[in-house]
Amino acid sequence: MGFLFMKNVFKLIFVIIGTMIGAGFASGQEMYLFFFSHGIEGIIGIIISSSIIGIVTYKTFQVISEYKINNYKDFLKILFKKENKLISILNIIINVFILITFFIMIAGFGAYFEQEMQINSSIASSILAIISFGIFLTSVKGFVKVNEMLIPILLIFLVIIGIVNLKGFPIINLQNYVIKTNQSNFVISAILYSSYNSILLIPVLLTLKDYIQSKKQILKVAIISTIIIILLSLIIFSLLIKVDVDITKLEMPAVYVISKISRILKYIYGFIILGSIFTTAISLGTSFLQNVAKNKKSYTQIALIMCITSVLVSKIGFSNLVEWLYPIFGYLGIFQILRLIII
């Protein structure tokens, strides 16, 4: 009983982590924009944002379990009661954001191959779009299984890289190496980061309703997920300290640092980047399809259109998509978090 209970706990955790550590996270783009640019205060921001995500995870599973939620629109009805117009508008906005972020994952996949291997980004993006389409046809079980297999490997590799990076790490006089370039409030940045991630995460959590067993289980999932997210964020943050060029010119600053440390680690981190992008893309894609598809036929048709469109949108550029869109949706998600916490 204990083994099966913990197996189910980690199954949920791996999906959560798989959704969180996408292209923006693993590449270092998100870490720079929302935390590292705030200097040493960014570390406090990481703890704040991770804690909010943990609370959102717990509260979402609690609502799913108590009200027997089947889809995202039902979830919004619990949060906003009889405000039908607001519910419809939010449902559309958040589904659009999920779709856009799926596009960002496809763009990130292409950006990696173009930056590191000089392979045309459109070719690489097309490969991920095709693989994603195949996973989508297996529905929820398929993306849960992929996360269950890939995320433990990614976590092990990230921890190894974090340990290697500690060699010569300026931990005593850290404040001299983490220069503040963003004058906005670091708490606001932390809230925005957790907010837009929650917009993406909640619909994914809703697809996991059949895996929820008890309040004890969801509390463990929330706590362990929060600790893992903080640890991984600190690893990425520490990598950015060793960037020796203009970081704003890099699509994937964490990859740049790894390539300077070791050629072998560069290839390992390449696997982490691509695996992270893949797990996030399929998690978001599946949740979007679960939200909008009315039947099996429409599910397949929408999946096909979505994957084809993603390759075309990826030409906008990965870092541009992250910088423009994430903060906007971060503001939109704050209202949803507040309603969820006080429910």
C-alpha cells in the first residue's frame, strides 16, 4: 500500500515538474528575466514563487477532489460562481495562453538546434511537432507515461550539473557576481512568474483527476514539488552567474555556460533542454486538447492543426515570445490565484 501510494505521488510530481521545466526554464531565459536580473534578491523571489506554485497545486487538487471537476470551464465555475461572462472570457484567454506556450516550446526546440548545431530551426521544430502529434493521439495516459520516464533522468542530470558548477562557485561574496539590472520589484516578478506558470499548470492538473487518492497524497505532492522547483531554480540561477558575455544577446544562456564548463556536460544539458521542452509541450498540448475538443474526431483534427501551426509561429523567435507574452499573462493569472486561495 505504501509503495503504491508513493508511486502515485511521484507520478503526479513528475507531471508537475515536466510542465514547469520547459524551454524557458531549462534554457535560463525565465530565470534571467524574472529572478537573476534582480540580483541577490532574485533568490528570495525564487522561494516566494515556488511556494505560491505549491499552494496553487494543493488548492487545485483539493477543488478537483471535492467538486469532482471534469474540465477547466467547470473549475472556473467553482472559482467565479455565477459570473458566466467572466468565466467564458477567462476560459478563452487561458486556452489561448496554453496554446501560445505550446508554440513557445516548439520554438525553443528549434532555437536549441539552431544555436548549438546550426540546424535550421524550422526543421527541428517540425520534428517535435510530429512527435507531439503522435503522443496526443494516446491522450492523458501517454503524456503521464512520458513524464514518468523522462523527468527522473532530467532531475538526476540537473543535480549532477549543479554539483559540478559548485567548483569555484563564489558563494561567500555572491552579491559581487549577481548584478541587479532590473529596477522593478523582485516580489512582483516572483508573483508574475508563479502566476503565469499557474495558468499553465492548473489545466494540466485537471487532466490528472483520476490519479488523486487523498488529501494526504496531494499535500505530499505539493510540498515535494515545491522543494524540487526551488532546488532546480537555484541550479539554473547559479549557472547564470558564470555568463561572461552580454546575457541579453543569448537565446539560451544556461546552455552557453554549460558549453564553457565541459563538452560532455554540454551534450547532457542538451538532452535536459530537449527533454524539458518535450515534456512541457505534450503536457500543455494535451491539456489544451482536453479543454477544447468535443469528441475524438475533433480532438485529432485540432491536434493536427495545432502542430502544423506551431511550426509557422516558431519563426517569431523563442526569446521574443518569452519576453513579450509571459509577463502579460502573469498579470492575468494573479486574479485566478487569489480566488483559488480564498475559496
